[in-house]
Amino acid sequence: MYVASDGQGRTAAVLVHMTERDHLGAELAEHVVLPVLVILPVLMLVLWLAVRRGLWPLVRLSSDVAALDTHEGQRLDNDHRFREFASTVEAINRLVDSLQAQVMRERAFASDVAHELRTPLASLALGAVQARRAPTPEALAGIEQDALRAGRILQQLLDLARAERTLADAGAGADLGELAAAVAEGHVQPAYERGQALSLRRPDGPVPLPVSPTLLELALRNLVDNAIRHTPRGTQVRIDVWSDAMSAGVAVSDDGQRPGAFGATPSPDGLGLGLRLVGRVAARMGARLETGGAQAPMTTRYALVWPASPDRIRVT
């Protein structure tokens, strides 16, 4: 029996036989619950098949990507059979192109290193043979020079590897003027011994850059070292630091190719591994390596240039 009252003294009662209630429950179970129990497994199977079919193109695309050999220049077909992933295929191909370009640069750099090492090592071996036959002071001096040249190349490689491996000071930033002064001070004696004049021009105030001091010092040191080692006696080598509304940077110039300079060459070839190393480091710092643009009396100029806007300087 079910009883309900409206609060005003009126009451309604409904009497239901227990058998009818049980019969109603049984009908509900027969017409609703049992069909659901039968349909649910079928529905789960259909959903599983639909999900599997929907993910099948992604599985095939994943297999195609896994089968790529980036070292052999393979790319995904732009006309991929699954048009739904056209943008994904394009993005993967861009990544593959970037990796392949990096591999090519590494191969070219390794070839340059091998070429740079081949000359002093071959000369060293030849000098050793000559010194064995006739151990003259000239032959021994030649061996010493070749050994020092090979040692400089290896030191440059070690510097680059160390700079790329440990960049803990990348966020410290550097004062370009102060660092240029330190590099110039460290090269005064080598320039003097070669009969060259080394000078520095810098702004009075600081020239801050959000770059790694280690990388910046490595690049600038190699530019100055190249200018000193690959120019004749009497050369003027000048370091210029600037900062204006357009850019900030440092340039290393020399007049080593001036007319009448003993040992001057018509073009700045033979700079060796150092300049290629500077190019790699400049890219890491978000700088641009510029060549040319020397103003008289200077004949050769190499510069590291950063854009004036700090948010455009990329530090990696």
C-alpha cells in the first residue's frame, strides 16, 4: 500500500498486489535489461573495430616513418595514401630534411678536418724521413712547425667539442667589449713576436649580449688567431666592437693583403679550420658571420653580427 497526504487532512492510498509488482519488475527486466546485456558486447565489438579501423592509417604512417633511412636521403611520399595526415607528412619531411642537412654539414666538417690534418701530418712524416737521413737544424725546425700546426688543429677541435658539450654558462650573458679586450690582451705577445700591431676599438659603455661567454670567446679568439697567423710581418690587426640601433657585433680586420706586403696573397684562402669553426659557433649563438667590407687601409675583415633586438637573438 502507498499513502500520500496533502497536509490539509486529505489522504490518498493506493493498494497494489505484491504479485502485480513482481510481475511489473519481471517485464521491465525482460524488455530492457536483457536486451541491453545482449547488445552491449556487440556494441563493444563494433566500437573496437571502428577505433582500430580509424587508427589503422596512423599505424601505417608510423611504420613508414620507422622504415625511413635519413642517412640515405629518404623522405615520405608527399602524395601519401592517407590524405588525413597530409600536414603530418609535410612536417615529418621538414624534420627529415633538417636532419639530413645536419648530417651533410657534419660530413663536410669531418672532410674539412681530415683535409686540414692531412697536410701537416704528411709534411711531418716527410720531414721525419729527411731528418733521419740528414738531421739538420732546418729539418728539425720543419718537424716542429708541422707538429705545432697539427696540435693547433686538434686544440680547435677540442675547444669546439668542449663548447658544444658544456653550455652551463649559456644564460649568463657576456659583455662583448670586455671579452674582446681580454682576447686582445691574450694575443698581444704572439702579434709582437710576428712583428704585427694589434689594436682594439670599443665603446666606452658595456655591450651586453645574452650569449655563452665560452662560445663567444672561442669564436673571437679564432678570428684573431687567424688574422695573426695568416698574415705577413708588419700587418696591422684591429678588433672593432660596436653597438647601434641596427646591430651589435665585433669585427677583426687586417691589412695583410696590402700591395707590397711580403707573403700577401690575392685572396684570403688557407684560413683553415678556424674560420669554419667560427661559422659553426656563430650559428649556435644566433650570430651572423660576415666576410668582406674592409675599409682602407684594411684589406680583410671578418665580423660576428647580432641583431639589435634581444628577442631575435637565439641562444642554443
